[in-house]
Amino acid sequence: MQVMVEHDKHAAVISVSGDVDLYSSPEMRKAITQLSREKVPLIVISLKEVDYMDSSGVATLVEGLQLTGSYNGSFRIACLKPGVREVFELARLDRVFEVFETEEEALKTS
Amino acid sequence: MKESFDIKVPSNPRMMQLVRKTIAQACQMVGFSDREIHAVTLAVDEGCTNIIRHCYRNSKTGHIVLRVRLYNDKIEIVLRDFGDEIDVEKLRECAEKRKRELELSGPVNPGGLGVMLIHSIMDRVHYRTSQDSGTVLRLVKYLSSAREKKIASNGRA
């Protein structure tokens, strides 16, 4: 799994590629925690290169939502692929997260 | 039964990719759809993840044995570990509680999500645990056509 971060002081995009599981999710968690520590107002997680995510990945995203919520920041998910969307639906996460079709939409919408 | 095979992997999260690929291929041989293959693979992954976290307490020195049985209408995967005994009743309650919470609102606390996913995906989930011989988790998934037939025949009975 690879994690790339692009950010300015207003927003950050964390682009994840590969499988997100118990082995790899700490890498994603590290990026989210770092940006939350800097209190970046908007964090977008782009999952367009992720075909597989297990509950460790889901738990990391829920943690990100809670961390950003603690300073009234926004935490958004973009570009869900069918396999990951299904995990979100099974866990009812589609109702909890703000999910966008593209990174651009996630960054634009206020 | 058509075929069966065993694999034994260390309790190392890094090995889960190998487990997923093997299970996906086995599901394909039975004839599951891509969606079902993804779901069964996820359930087995969650089972292994729980073993690593709870039975081996994240130690990489333990082992997980997976016995995979391929049938004409279903797949059966038996996960066995040799770690700490688990409280099966507590696990069942946790999955039920989690399911109820999700139905009511949404996940605030992601704990227990893995167990809930296993129960949501698989048609049969059975645990057997003991202090001396670890835990055995038996998972069964029927092909959709076989499941429909089963429901229909149960309805007639």
C-alpha cells in the first residue's frame, strides 16, 4: 500500500493505493493523525486506487472522522470503488461519512 | 465434496494478502460471483485478523491453519489457531450489539465491526474454543442459487 499526501493550510488530500488491511492501515493512520495534529480544516481521503479495505481500514477512517471532529474540521471520502463501497454499506458507513464521487467535488463542496 | 486443502500461515498481518488471494481463487473454483468472492475473502480476512489481535495478541510467532473445502454448492473455511481461549458468548453478543447499533444510528465506535461483518456475509458461523487447543472458527457460504433452493425447501417443510 502507498500513501501520498498533498496539502496546503486549508485542505489536504491523502491518496491511498493498494489493499488497506491490518498490515497496511497504520500507514494511512499515520498520515491522518499527522494532519489532524496540524488541525488541517479539510482532509479528503482519496480511495480511487483501493480495491480492498477490511475493518482495520474502516476503523482508521472512523478514527480520522473523530479526530477532525474534535477541532471542527471536515473529513471526507472520495472515489470509492465497488468493493470498498460494499464494506462501507455493510458497516453503514455510507451514512456517517461525507462520500464524494471525485476528489475535486470533495474539495469544492463547503 | 469436490476438493479440500489446508494452508498454514504465521500470525503475521503481512500474510493476509496471501490468504485473501488463496480464498478468492477457491471461491472462483466453486463458482461465486465477483461480489461474493470479495465478501467471503473479507470475512476470512476478518477472522484471521481477529485471531492475530485477540488470540495471539499481535504476536507474529503463532500460526493459523485454514482448511478450505470446496463443494458443488458452497465453500467451507475452517480457521484454527492455537492461541488464547476466546469468550464465544461475548463475541456473539458483541456482533449482535454492533448490528443493532448500526441499524439504529451509525458507527461511533468501530470495535466489533470485524465480527459483525463475518456474521453479515457468511451463511453459517460457528466457534469452538478451549483453553488447551485454541479456537476453531467454521465459516460456510452457499452459492446464491443453492441458498434460494434451501430457503424454499425450508419454507415447504
